[in-house]
Amino acid sequence: MKRLFQPGKTRIPFMACLCATIFCLLFALTALVVANTPPRDLSASGATKTASTSGAGSTMSEGTQVTTVPPFIGTQSETWERFGVTRIPSGTSILGGIATISGDHMVTATSFIMCTVIGRPSDGNILMDSDRPTGPLTISFSQPVAAFGAYWGSGINCSFGDAPSILTFQDVNGNVIGSDSFFYEGNGTLEWHGYTFDTPVKTITRTAGDGREGIAVDGLQATVASSGALLQNISTRAFVQTGDNVIIGGLIITGSGQKRVIVRAIGPSLANFGIANPLPDPTLELHDGTGALITSNDNWMDAPNKQEIIDSGLPPSNNLESAILTSLSPGNYTAIVRGVNNGTGIALVEGYDLDPTAGSKLGNISTRALVQTGDNVMIGGLIITGTGQENVIVRAIGPSLAQYGITNPLADPTLELHDGNGALIAFDDNWRDSQEAEIQATGFAPSNDLESAIVATLPPGNYTAIVRGKNDTIGVALVEVYGLN
């Protein structure tokens, strides 16, 4: 196969006419060959028909963890338009930076001769092709994907015979989880082949059945796999007073790259849930690890990115409540909830992960507040999303806060962990009384024996941690959740 246009070459009129004449003669000769070519055997060149068909002339391998799917829009896409007409070096970054493509003879072009037909882009004006490559075409993902698809084309009714394209899918450990083999059977329009994976895929390799057949590809789509279970939301309800007795929420972002989050301070709308003394008008401050103020908000409708907050699907229901939507680099952050004009009442501080596919994640979430009795105990909530289970440690810290200048720490906190139905999963008073070895193994054992901790493996769902004072004592306490995966 050859590209129809080769940029950078000057064509004089005589040569153009000569090329056109030669092309017509070759086309006529090819038509004669095609007329006498027997139908292709789908079992040839590695295209063994073993399982469900994924497209025209396509067969999936047996025992596969791969399912074929129709065209979809992934979290990342590649249309090649940004490259223009050029050569593509092996190792070029594609799909928004989550993958690289490696191989030889790779170029982007406006079309590609595929023996008897001319391949055209599936979208826009540019496709990518590799003409008579000497080896495989490999797409390597920095973030494993749960789905991948693209439009493909290769030679049809070629004088030297046709060969299938064979896609092989490997997981993060290099294990092959499935493969697909297909012939191109179109008229120049590239054909879709899309897949979802039971096990996230790290590497996709395309090889030709004969070891040399060229390929055209366009309209790549990939969906990044969730990295197992994730802490996606943390919230804490407590009584907001003044001075040291405001609500102080902390979060630690780990990993690489920025994390898009929304932090909210909820007050008046808690009355809809039976709270008799909600904070009437909360304010919210977000500080970095040095204590410097990043931004603040009083009423969320006044935020400069109000529309982004609405588009997130998480705008507060009351205009007096506060919200901050921003992207944060890995590090430590603090959210402080106060009442306007030193108002007091029960409030809720929340942090949501808006981009669970990012390389960074919420690794720790905590809240410090005044623990009282009845409805005014401290109630922390967490939401685990994704697949699999999340190993966590939940802690209730009290007496050790005195070394940080807290004059009224909760002397002896107790901790309860409940599931989304309110059922008690675990209870702890003093952390050494149960799970001592497990807690020490995490590296997050409390420093005071009167403090509480629970280690648990939790499937995706909603959970609640309740911190009380033993014998109805009151004081400032800290509730924390650490993701251990």
C-alpha cells in the first residue's frame, strides 16, 4: 500500500500526466487480478474463528476478558488533526497524554491507498497510517483503560494477498487478556472496532497477519479505568461555634497531577433533614499546607465560577451556603467553616472528588470540631466509589490535641462505623483494646491509648463515622479517614 499524497515533492505537469496514466493501467490490471482471486479463507494468517464476531471479518479469541462494543465517546480521544500532515516519531504522545504510540513508517495524511480502495479519515481531514511496517504498532497507556476503540483500514483485494489485523490486549502485568483478528472489508471508509475490558488494559499491539500489511487508523477513543475503589467524598456534621470551636476540615491529595474538587459548607438546608439549630449562614475558607488562604466564599451564587459549580451537579440547595470548586496539586489543605457575624449552629463540611480518573486522589480526609451530646456529636460521612474494595483506617483523636494548643480536647472519644443502612459495622473505645496489631501495621496508630481507631475493608458505598465523648463528655476532637490501598 502507498499513500495517495506524499508531501514535500514537487510534481511537474508531464510527470503528473505520466503518473495518472500508470495509475489507470495499474487499476485495470488489479481489476483483472481481483476477478480471478478466490474468496479469502478467514482461518488463514492467524484469523482463527473461535468466538463471537466483533465486526466484519472479525473474530475474538476464546476465554477472552474482552467484549466488543459499538462506537462510544471515551474520556480521551485522538483524531490526529493537531498533527497536520507529517511523520510521526515512534513514542509520540497521544490520547491527551495518557498513551504513546510506537512503530515505524508512521505518518499522518489526508488519505491512504489500500490496494483497490482509498482510505479516508473517519472524522476531520487527517488519519494516521503505517505503510508496510517492519514490526507491530503498539499503544502503551500510562493509565490503564477500561475501554478502547478506533476506526481501522488495511489492504483489500491486494495482488499480493490480504492479511488480517490482529489486536492483542495486555494488562498491567503483561498478561494477555484477549485478542481480536479482523480483515478490512470496506470501500475506503474506515471500520470501527471497539472493546471493553474486564481487566484494565495497559498495552494494545496491532500486528499484521503476514507481518507486513499496512494499516490506517483514526478516531481513537479510550476510557481510563477507575483505579479500584476510591475515597470520593468526605463530609462531617458538627456544631459550629466561634474561636477554636469552628469546623476545620483537612484533606491530603496524593499521587501525581492536579485533583479537581468541590468543597461545600452546608447550613440552612439541614433544617430539611430535621436539624433544629442549623448554622444560618456559613462561610468557607480554603487554605494550603502553609496556612495561606487560597480562596474563600460566603454565598455560592456569588462565586466567579458559579456555572462550573452548577455543572458539577453539586450546587448547594440554599443560596446562603458556600462552595469552592478548584483544582489542587498534591499536598495538604484545610477548609474552615465559620458562621457569618459569629453565628453558631450545626453545619456540614464536604469535599468531593470531581475527577476520579486523575493520577492524584484523596488519600486522607479529616475534620476537627467541638463534640457535644445528642445531635451535636460529630458525624463523619464517606463515600467509596469504583470497583473492588478500599482498605481504610478511621480514627477519633482527642486528648493528644492538647499538644497542638487545643485547650479543651475531648478526653476520651469513642468511635462507631456504620454502613449506608445505619447498621453498626464496628465500635471502638480505646484503640489498643481491639485490632492493635492491624492498626500498628498501618503506620497510623493514635499516639494516646484513650483514642479510637477502626481498620476496615469496605466495598463501594456510603458510610458514617460517629464520634462521641465517653460518658457524654464534651470537647474538641478530630475524625480522620485514611485510604490504605
